[in-house]
Amino acid sequence: MTETNKTLLRGAKVLGGEPQDVLIEGERIAAVGTGIDAGDATVIDAAGQILLPGLVDLHTHLREPGREDSETVLTGTRAAAVGGFTAVHAMANTFPVADTAGVVEQVWRLGKESGYCDVQPVGAVTVGLEGKQLAELGAMHESAAGVRVFSDDGKCVDDAVIMRRALEYVKAFDGVIAQHAQEPRLTEGAQMNEGIVSAELGLGGWPAVAEESIIARDVLLAAHVGSRVHICHLSTAGSVEIVRWAKSKGWHVTAEVTPHHLLLTDELVRSYDPVYKVNPPLRTEADVMALREALADGTIDCVATDHAPHPHEDKDCEWGAAAMGMVGLETALSVVQHTMVDTGLLDWAGVADRMSARPSAIGRLVGHGRPIAAAEPANLTLLDSAYRGVVNPAGFASRSRNTPYEGRELPGRVTHTFLRGRATVVDGKLA
């Protein structure tokens, strides 16, 4: 970590704009301008680099407690820092499930100890993720972890009565239910997106309507109750239209898209490489383009990684037996640059909005997603957007290597990450 408590970022392009100096003093930004006197500060030459607010992920699987062979809070937050993140929301599908105040507090404390980024636990909606009985939502909110987001991610809250009760309950403290939209009866035995490719490969199809029907039901429930619903990893063009309609009504509906759903399509499944097996599945090129447009126009609020680490043996096997999921924290910003910025769909201010400000607002995080201005918390990410490099998972900070981008050239490299003024990443390496 840096020796002095003063750091001057010299000539950084704040949100991609004109070069400016940014002085960090203690935990806050002291000044933003040109020709700032460095004094006794550590000076970082940031010429040509993009300065963004620290990224915030609404959807991370840290696996601890219970699956430390895949990831731990420490290794996951290191991966997050390398990817430019200063806060992540840790999903509840751990062992034991994060469905009590005790478990969410354990995860929150492990995050504090790691020191690489803030960890905000997500509480389970139902006991054991079994969809039958509401978990201790109030107790988790009142705990030291202060849980505001609840999700059974990995499973859908498919019972409409349970979903309604959950939405009613969290309304009392401005919580949000983050739904994994997957009608279970429509996806029994499903292995990939239902379409031309699944028919040709003879793999069980996962129809778009399995996602869209749950989203349609839940936006109606949220409107009825007057509560907040967030749609996890939205993946189809039809889902986009439902969310767009719900937002046009003024309902409290938000949605996220993963980096992999912005880039990869079901054509990759022809390789039978289980690295491409994910939930929801990779969709069609038309879906990918609809998702990009929706992220650009704000229908989709934010990018969330759905970072899902798995040990080697759970992925290096035949397709049918392989676990679903991909790691994503260390490549997310590069994929967004490739799909959204380099294509002209978003500028860097838009990236800051979709990857920091909006996820912070949805999760009600304090101190993240803030403007880059004097007196604001110094949660910052410095990106060399001109960099081009081939993804090599051997160098990942994550404990797992199940990336779909191995060997693929992607743009952009995070050179520095600051958490409340303290460097967690320096010159692309963990501090």
C-alpha cells in the first residue's frame, strides 16, 4: 500500500474528458484541476488514462463459506480490485446459505478483513433457497451487514405468493428483491438456449419465455405492492421489452446484464466446451444486440458480472455434467469497453453510470458511485484504455480459471484501484 497518505494522479482523463490532476488526501479527493502542486504527494503519471469512480458489482459469487475450493472472500475481492471494483455484492448461495443475520455478518466481516474492496452481502429471500418460507429478511437488514438486497440467485423465487410477501416485507426498509428469472418447469433438463443451435446439437433447450414470463409476473407484483424488484442477468430481447414497458409505467424496476451476455452467443456451444455453459445460457446474436442497445439507452440499468468461480474438475468434464458459470470480475471492464465504448454505444461517463453510480444506487451503498470531485470518497479506478492484451487466466487473482475469454484479445487494463484513498492495485498488480 502507498506510504504517504497523499497521492496525485497527474493528467488523468476524468470520465474520459480533458486531462486533469486529481489529488487524493487520506480517504477523500482533496482537489480536481490542472497544475495542482504535488507537494509531498506520491505522483502517478496518469497521462492518457481514463479515471472512473470505483466500479460496483451487484452480483458476485464469493463462495465463502462452504466452497473455498472455488473462491474465498479474500481471493474474490483481490480479483475485484484487479478488475477495478471497490465494492461487490456477495450472493447468498453459500454453504450454509446466507439466510440468517449470523451468516451475512460473517461474510461482511471477512470483507472488512480482506481490505481489497467493500463486501456487501446479499441475503437469501427464502430459507435454504428452497422457495418455501421467507428467510430472516428483517434480521439480516438490522444486522451489522445492513443487508438491503435479497436474492435466491441460482434459483428462482417461482411461487408468486412468496414473491409477493418478500416484496411487501422489504418495502418497510427500502430493500430490493433481486430475481433470478427462470421458470423451473420450462427449463427442466435445459442445457443451453432453445433455438436453432440446440436443435442441431440435440441439447435440451432453455426457452426465452422461461425468463420473460417470470419477469412479466414480477414487474406486475412489484407494481401491485409498490416495492422494488431488480432483474438479475437479463438475457433476451423479449426481457428487454418487458422491462422497458414496466419502466414506462413508472414502476420500481431495475435490471442488470452480464459482460458475457453482451459479447458471447450460443454459437460457441458448438464447441461443446463447458466454459460456455452458464445460467442464463448464452443467447442469439439478435439478443446480444438488443441487450447492448438497452444498456446504452438505460433500459438496462447496470452491468453486473455474475462472477461464478468453479474448481477445475467442475468445468473440465463433459458438457452435461459441467457446472454452470463463468468468472468475470477481472475482465468485465475490458468486455464493456470492447462491446459498448469501442462500438460508440456508450462514452466513459456512461460506463461510470452503468458500472458504478447505478449499481450503487440500486444497492443503496454509501460512499460508492460518487462523482469524481473534491470532498468525495477516493474510490477510484484508473484504466489504460489503449492497452490491448490476450486474456491469460494463469495470471488471475481469482482462485478459479473458468473464463470464456482465454486466448481472446480484449482492450483496456486497470492500472490502479483506490479504496478510500488506499491503493489496492498499483501498475496492474495487487498492492
